[in-house]
Amino acid sequence: MKKNLIVANWKMHLNVSSASIYINRFNKEVPVHRNIEVVIAPSFLAIQPLSLEVDHRKIKLAAQNAYFKDEGAFTGEVSFTMLRDLVKYVIIGHSERRLYFHEDLETVRDKVSACYRNGLTPILCIGETKAERIAGETKRVIHDQLITALSNLTAEEVRGIVIAYEPIWAISTFQGEVAKPQDIQRVIDFIVYQISELYGSKVAEEVRILYGGSVNPDSVSGYLALENCDGALIGGASLNYLEFAKIINKAYLIRGKE
Ligand code: PEP
């Protein structure tokens, strides 16, 4: 059975000492859940100290980004190579990276390749804007983002990827609306269909797909109950350790006992 994944994306919040206090408190709130993998993506600075502090049975670490070259004269960048042994996952192609830092389809593809080259697992974010949704372009956008990002991978590599469907119109950064679970189901079904067309149904069954729009402890269950929804990528609500712990406990009630 696939392990469900609940990912906290702290974005540019929580400095090293706040991150450490959070982890200390959070550790006491959440037991080890066999079927739920809890992942925290802190700032780059906090990754190294947290890697020494977290209970690795309970929490895996992720980076929020990395650069696709392994080493070289790239001022200000951090490579996937540098993250080896510190994190298990790297978030790639988050909508804020695509929008504010102009990451295009090919950059995201190269980051996904670099992630695998360095033995790490990508959490690939894909999703459409509000304007694209209104224009009826959701499937085209998802198709283009997915096909390009996966284009250098073998079927074996695709099998292990995590895809976060992040409807940009439903995240807090962009004053998003609350997404109806049935709308999300349609896109998850489309993602599964696309992967099975390209890599076969066996691979599609193994890929983990997360809901990446805004959730809170009250709304998360509606998304986790969707078919082929294997977890959530959480922004704002993950900054409060109690809220995040509640979300994990909800996930356990729905998926953890399977
Ligand atoms: C996100 O940025 O992917 C996200 C889900 O953020 P928030 O939870 O803050 O809406």
C-alpha cells in the first residue's frame, strides 16, 4: 500500500530558532503513524540543524527548491547535491517559484532530473491559474507541465515521484477560493490518466498524488477522502504546530488505518 504523505511547506517563514522550537513541540503532539509520512520543508538555513533534531521515524525533511547544476559558479544557489543526506524530498515547480522566479517548464524538468540524479525524490507541483481555469485550459496546462517535467525520466523513476496538484486559484498566497473536492477529483483523475497513457497503469497506480491547495484541520478530510489522493501539501496551516498536528491526526483517521 502507498504511504500517505502530509507535507508542510513553511515557505519563507520560521527562522532557525523558531523552527527548532516548533519541532520540539510538534514531536510531542504526533505519534509515529505507520502509513502516514510526515514531511517538513523548512528554509534552507534550518535544514541542517533540524536534520540533527528531528525524530527521523516521525519526520522526513524536504527542501523547498534547489538548483539543477550540481556544482559551479552560480552565486546564491544551493544544489541538489548539497542536499543529499540532509533531505529525502525536494519540492519542485511550486507556483510561487514559477510565478515570482520565472521558472519555466524546462527549468522544472531539469530540476526533476537533477533531483533523481542525486538520489532524492521530487514533490512536483503542477496546477493552473484562475484565468486558465476560467478559460477552460486546466487540462492543457496540467498536460504540458506534467509531460515536460517527466520527459527525461524512466518509467521506474516516474513510479517513485510525488505530484502535488496545486490549483493556484485555491492557495492562500493568491487569496484563493475554497476548492470543491469534486473539482479536485476531476484533475486527479486526469493526472492518473495521463501517467497511465505514458507509462502504463501499473506506474500510474504507484505515483503518489497530493492535494496542494489550501486546507485546514476542518477541510482536509474532504480532500483526503478522494480517490487516488495520497496526501496534502500544506502552506499556511502548517506554520502552527498544533494545526499541523491536527491535520496529521485527521489524515490518520481517514487513511492511516488502511
Ligand atoms: C501552497 O502554497 O501550496 C499552499 C497550499 O499554501 P496555503 O496552504 O497557504 O494556501
